[in-house]
Amino acid sequence: MNRPAFAGLLFIVSLAWSCLAAAQETFPTPEKAVASFVTALGAEKPDEARLAQLLGDDWRTYIPRGGVQRSDVDTFLAQYRAQHTIARRIGRNELGVLQSLLAYHDAQMDYATEDHNGNGALEYAQKIFSEPGKHDGLYWDEDGDGEVSPLGPLFGQDVVGDDWYGYHFRILDAQGPSAPGGAYSYLIGNQMSRGFAMVAWPARYDDTGVMSFMISHDGQIFEKDLGPQGDRQAKAMKRFDPDDSWKVVDVAAGD
């Protein structure tokens, strides 16, 4: 399919979509609407009655006199569906990540209610997975002592790993001047007792996700589009520091 033909078809469908949105007939999804429009274009010639039903009596305004090649229509529809599949995946992943960050917040709060290493101090976990036989992370395998890990009831058998919901996650042990309360380390000695934070970013930008997210013990999630180089930026982060370029997400722990 040549680029001019595809661009022309994209323009046609874009114009038609504006009419479909206002049409009397409703569709459960945008894909159904576009599929109906493409079907009405026909393999050999347009279904004029159907196009009039979808677009109105002036439907010819949107269709070139020479018609549209069926091969162009099929290619466009395939690419349209592929793009919407990606968009739906990104939407599901980002929603899952938001819920995961809230679960991480709750798990840390739960973890800090008990002394898990016997040193007499309450602290937050500095890792997701515990070392074998220990409870030094937010998740540990059931070892028969009856103590369920904080992430156990929140995630069931699925635990945040290197790639969860198409995202990478990393715990931060300090915060910067833009964070509530200003800049300070969460560590006292080797114990993370003063707070906690986490950053999450897409494993594959614009495929598994777009936005990157951060949360701290304050419970508020922030988001930012770090762009295609976000993986490098996120890995270089040393502290939770949501400046003005990070926007508050309208969801918080405890909601």
C-alpha cells in the first residue's frame, strides 16, 4: 500500500468518524464503528444506502469519486486494529501499575508494623523478594510459620518482578526537595525507617506503557511521560523527587 493512498484513506476515515460519532446508530466500540464504515465501502462498489445510514445524505462528501481500493481498506483496518490493541494494552497496564503501587504502599505500611529481623526496630522493606528463609522483603514463600507476607494477600500468587504489567519497578531510599517534607534520606544507618518510595516505568515505551509513575509513603502517585529514553532516566533515579513536570494522579492510598 503506497503512503499517499493510506494517508488519503486515513483522512477519509477521520472525517467519516466525526460523522459516525454524531450518527443515530450507536456502536459498542470505535472498532465496530470503523468496521461498519469499511464494510459499507464495499469490495467492488460502495453500499450507498448503508453509507447514507451511517454518514447521512451527504456521504459522498467523504468518498473520493474514484472510490477506495479494497486492498487499501484492508491494510488500513489491520493497522487500525493493531494500534487500538496497543492502546488497550497500555491502558490496562497503566491501570494495573497504579493499583500495584497502591498495593506496594499498603504492603510497606503493613511490613513496618512488626520487627521482622529481630533487631528491635520497626522499618520498611528495602526489597520486594525476601532472601530464602527470611522475611526481609515484602514477599516470601509460605514457610509454615503462619506468617503471610504483606504482598501475599494483595497479589496472590503473582508478585511484582522485573516486568510486571509491562513495567519495571524499583524501590527508592531517599527523597528530593520537591517531595513533601523536603530532601532527606529514608535510611537511618542501614535501616529504612524514615519512609519509602517506588518508581515504575514502561518495559517497552509506547508498547507496554507510556507514563512513568512514582509513589512514596505519603500515598500520592505522580506520573510523567519520560519519553523513549525513560528507561535510562528511571534507572538513574536515586530519590523520589516529583518536581512540577510530574503530575498528581487522581488516586491515592486509602481511597
